[in-house]
Amino acid sequence: MTGSHSIRLITQDDKEISFDCGADENLIDAAAKADITLPAVCHEGNCGACHGHCRSGDYVQESHSAGALSEQDEGHGGILMCRTHPRGDMVVEVTSDLSHITSGPVPEPVCEVLAVDDMGGQVRRLLLKVLPDESGVVHSEFEPGQFMELEVPGTDIRRAYSISNAPNWSGELEFMIRLQPHGKFSSWLIDGAKVGDRLNTKGPEGSFLLHQAGIAPRRFVAGGTGVAPMLSMLRQMAEFQETHESHLYFGLTTEADLFAIDEIEELKASVPNLTAEVCIWKPTADWQGFTGSPVDAFKRDLQADLAKGIKPDVYLCGPPGLIDAAEAAADELGLPYSSLFSERFLPG
């Protein structure tokens, strides 16, 4: 290929894989030609699913949403691979294991609706069951932290939502979905969804996964339904009885937004060494818990952690403002950027 460059991917499990990419191609498209399926959803620089870090090499990055990739992240070599064109050989770190990007096309299973429940706080619980494909195979494997694309029935519109339950043999997928005014998927949930409906899906996708190396304490900082992938991670930790010292910071604007409180209480009882804190930004006078954002509470505790020589692995999920604030707090206090793992929720 004339003008092509070698792209070396370093995966989370320290494996390497290479492909060629022309100067007029982006990394996602070039990888697909080499049968490498990198995480990507919007392909327009808006969702952040194809986030990576350039370790070395020159490149040009097209315009993108600041919510998907902040200036601070870019300063650390952050790139969106769907917007990146090489100008020389590149070495790029991705947060997926090698097995996640060489396992062929992303499955697109049809699912059946098992339940739609009101969880409070304008959040619906959607429970799906993966149906067998034409060969009788049920594609229901996923890892905690991953997401699925769900198609609005009768349209080709898809929205990405994180899975909130733990991997299971029954093919069940649980989602916690905040209703958006006039949202396409939200409107279907409110007015049309019923048990027995069938839904086209795509996934699992994404590389927001638990870092399994070592026994570093874990901090989970979530805003709103950003708690969903963390519940999946914590539910697996409960099954495996993982003993990492862990704390969940769950942020909501008001008490009227509360949801998933029973699920968090169950996890506190079943995950060894887990504590949790609900943070209300604008509480009423009756609120007895933490007042402020989850980043405020995280920063308070991180300062104490670092003073004791503790460097936790930090998982961040929620709107871009929350992620940016938490990353800035960690940077200010001196936590290495490599200890941060994030997933941004962007308007769909």
C-alpha cells in the first residue's frame, strides 16, 4: 500500500498485534481490513468508545467531541482511533485484551424482553434474554464493564447501554436506562416496550474492564446510570469473593433521582471489603448522607490514600464533566494517569 504505516497495538494483557494503515485511512477502518475488531460505535469522534493512547509516532487527529476526548487526555497521548490518521509508524496502547480484538465480527444477537421495571429516579431496568441464532448458538458472553447497542424496534436507530448484571449461563442481560426527554429509545421504553418483544442488539463491546493484575484497592466513581457497569463489576467480585479493598462513590443530583439503592446494599453485604457512599449534589434538609459530587468525596479520600502510600485503581463512569473533574483531581494529587480507567456517557 503506497504511503502506508505500521501500527503496533499494545493490548491490556501486554500482547502485540500489528496492521498497516494508509495516511488517508483512520485506525479503525484499517484495523477492520486486517480482521481486527477495535471497539467503536459512532465512528464520528463523539462517543469515545475507540479511545486509545499513542505511545510513539506521528499522527493527525480530526475534529472530535471534547466530551469524548478532553484536552487533558490528549495531553497524555489520548486519541480517538476513528479520527486518527498516521503520519508515520505508530505504537498505540488499547485497554482491550488481545482476545477481545481478534475474535472476529461483533455478534448481533436478537434478544427477547423479559422485564421492564421502574427503578425510581426516571430510570428503567430492562432485562433481556439472548435468543439462539440460526445455528442454535447463544452469543451471550460478556465481561463486566462492557456495553451493548440496542436497536429501537422498527427503526435502524441504536443506542449504547452498559450491562449491569454479571456474566451468566442463562443469557440474561440487564440494563439501567435513564429516560431522556423525547429520546427515541426512551420513548419506546415508556410507550411500547412489553414482555416478549424482540430486540436487535450488537455486542458486547467496549474495553472498560476490571484491571485484574495485582491487589491494589479499587475506587469506583459513578454519576447517575454510570453506576451500571460498576454494579456488573461488583457483582462479579461478589461471585468470585474478591478481597480488594473497594469503595463506591455514587453521585446523583437530588434525592428524587435515587435508584439502585437496594442493589448497592446487597453488594455491600456480599462483596468482601466493599463500602459505598451515595453523594447528593443538591439535597434537601433531611438528607443524612454526603453532600456534594462523588468527585468531591473521591478527592477527599484519595488525598488520605496517597498520604498512606496507597495508589488505588480508579474506575470512572458518567458524564464527561464528572470524568474530567475526577481526572483533574487525581492529577492534582499525584495519582498516576495509568491508574485511571474511564467510560464516558454521552448524549445519544
